[in-house]
Amino acid sequence: MIEEQVVTDKSGKVLICIPTYNEKQNLSRIVSAVFNAVPDLHILVIDDNSPDGTGRIADEISQNDPRVHVLHRYFKKGLGTAYLEGFSWALTRGYAFIFEFDADFSHNPEYLPGFISLLRSGEADVVVGSRCVNGGGVVNREMYRRFISWGGSVYARLILGGNVRDLTGGFNGFCREALQRIDLERIKSNGYCFQIELKYRCIKRGMRVVERPIIFPDRAHGASKMSNSIFSEALWHVLKLRFDKNI
């Protein structure tokens, strides 16, 4: 596959998109941890009307820190649509580099400086925080959830092809041109399969997708949003992606 040449604003602004639903125990702590790692970026909290008041906490943080922005959604619409709205928000405001990031500390902010450097240098159009390459891995996670993540990536690679090993991971960074070229409006996946489709579209469009190892711990507070129905839906959707001629 011929890689497309992507011209990136290497000095541009960085935005971290953090979707939230009932993350009041984590939000303030993760915002502080991100800024400790990289003080000069911005954060967009995308809250799905959390019953526990996460959205109100996000507003309070934003009022005291101009680097923090909040996007309120008025019912729970899922992870994929949250990121798509966050990407759109970022692109219309001129951000050069946009990241997906969890609120629950399963993504370590200490990896961010290295990932940002990869994008700024032009070595990558997309950087994937990977649990499946040398140096990466998972700790303190139940075996069945490890199997779901590992099995999902293996299944997706068998069906879709490509060299990216961690197709299901959610710690990913993009230059704005990569997101503009993959036709975000056509993405229909939500939940677990969203991460697979996002990477697959990048691969199919010839983006330079670079994996870097991360250690992925299970969340310390709050409940996982993963369910068996979400996983089963993803298996079927991967097959649909394989035969979609419009990607």
C-alpha cells in the first residue's frame, strides 16, 4: 500500500479527548496527572450526563483552568460517538494533534510526551499505545477481560489484515490531517468496535500507524463499561468492515 504524504503543523496545539460517564472519583486526578506530564496541552471532557455529577465537576475544573473544556451530551450515546464529537470539536478549533484517553488511569499520562514527539517529528500520522508489542502488556486485570482484548485484536487482524497488533486499544493519537482523510462521518461503529474501525480506516488510507508499548493496568475506581453484548456486536461489525467497499 502506498502511504499518503501528510503535511502536519509540527508546532500546533495538542488536545486530549476524555469521554466520561460516572467518573467523579477519577476526573480531577486524571486531569492533574495529564498536566503534570504535559503542561501546555488542552483537555476536552466529553460527558454523557453522568448521574454521579461528573459533568458538574468538569465544569468546575474548566472554570478554574482555561486549558480544560467541557462538551455536555444529554444522554448516554456511547464511546464512539463521544470521540467523533470530540474530534469534530478539535478540528474546527484548529488543534494539530488529537488524542483518545481514558479517565480511569488505565492510560498512563507519562506516555504522552513520547507519543506527542512521534507525531510532531512526522514519524507517525497515528500513534497507537500498544499492549501487544514488545515492552507492552496488561497488569491487574481479570483473565476473561484480557482474553476479550487479546482475542478481539487477533480476530480483527485475521479478518482485516494489516500490521497493527493492538487494534482494540483506546490510547491513540492522531495528527489532524489523518482524521480529516479517513472520512469520520462514515464511521458507524460504537463501543468496542469503534477503535478497530478507526485504525482500519487509517491503515486503508495509507496513514503511517506506529505502535509504541504501554503497560495497561485495570481501573482503580469505578466500573468498566465493557459488556458481552458490546463484544458480540463488534465481532459481527468487523466482518462488515472487511467487505465495505467504501473504506
